[in-house]
Amino acid sequence: MKIVTIFGTRPEIIKLSALIPLFDEEFNQILIHTGQHYSYNMDQIFFDDLQIRSCDYTLNVGSGSHAKQTGKMMMLLEDILIKEQPDAVIVQGDTNSTLSGALAASKLNMPIVHIEAGCRSFDRRMPEEINRVLVDHISRYLFAPDQNAYNNLIEEGIPKEKLFLVGNTSIDACLRAMDIFDMVTLDNFIAEEDHILLTLHRQENTSHDGLKKLLRL
């Protein structure tokens, strides 16, 4: 069985890092990197540190408006999918790469597998929310990370036979990384107590008011 796995951003690389080696063992897997993220610190460093093999195709799409980036990716992906003729196309998450891969596969009547399906912010101002909703509704198989995500898909009328409650690939990636790095504890880096580790990147959170609200919690 031949599968094509499409991704293009740092979060996708990390979340798929535990799955890519497993897919290689079970399938004839073709890896396509759209190049939505392309600098070393946003891209190649994760392939190196997480011991992910090189991609079969790298599209080098780079930056651009949502429409231009998505359109360019779709045109390039369509040519590859026609050439490779996979039995299924796998996409992960909610990026423009996710949407482009799903749309290109859908137009070619290829089965789409959406990993991390059903996640919702219920804020349609977020481009990621539009991406994830659209991808869910054109996918053949939807892998939900938790019960809330699964319930969201049921409430949106997606048939149960398409849904699979599988757990969060972020956890799988963390467990695999612990083995790779022989995980050290924060004690090696922090000498004092009462530290808080916070990671965030959504525009809604990093605005001045949004950040103040989070820090006051």
C-alpha cells in the first residue's frame, strides 16, 4: 500500500515525528514537505534532532498570502499525486499545507486521512479554524486526539464510521523524544524554584491584551 504524507510546518514535523518511522515500516510512504516553514531553526533542525529521514519531495513554497501560498502548494501537490497515485493521502493539523494537501487529494478523488481531526476553537476569525473544519469535512478517515474532538465531529454530522479516537500524537512525539535525548530534567537548567514554563504563538494569545490575560491566570 502506498501512502503520501504531506506537511510543511514545524508543528507538523514534530507531531508526525513518531508516526513517520512507523508508516515507513508498514507502507510504501512518500514524504512531501511543502516548505511552508523553511529556515533552519523552523525546519531542518527538527529533522536532525528528531532523527526523521529526508523527504522525497520538497516544494520550497515559502511565504506568501494565504491564497497565494495555498494555491501554489495545491498546483505542485497535484502533479506529484497524479504521478505517485497513492492509496491514501495523510495530512496533520490545521495549516495551509494541511488544507492544500487535502484539497489537492480531494479533487483527485484520493482518500484523505486527517490526523488531529475535530479540534475546534469555535473562532472563525482564525485561519487555522477554517482549515481544520474544511479538511475534516472532505476527509475519508478522521483521527481524533481526544473525546472533545470526537464529539465535535459527531455534532457536525460526520458519520461515526469515519471517526477513530486515537489519542494525541504530541504525546507520542514527546515520549519518542525522551528516548532519543535520554531526557534530562529541568534541574539541569534551572537553579531556583518557582519558575513557570510557557509556550504560545497564536496571534490571539500574543497580542498585548491577550498576553496580559494569560499571565494573570
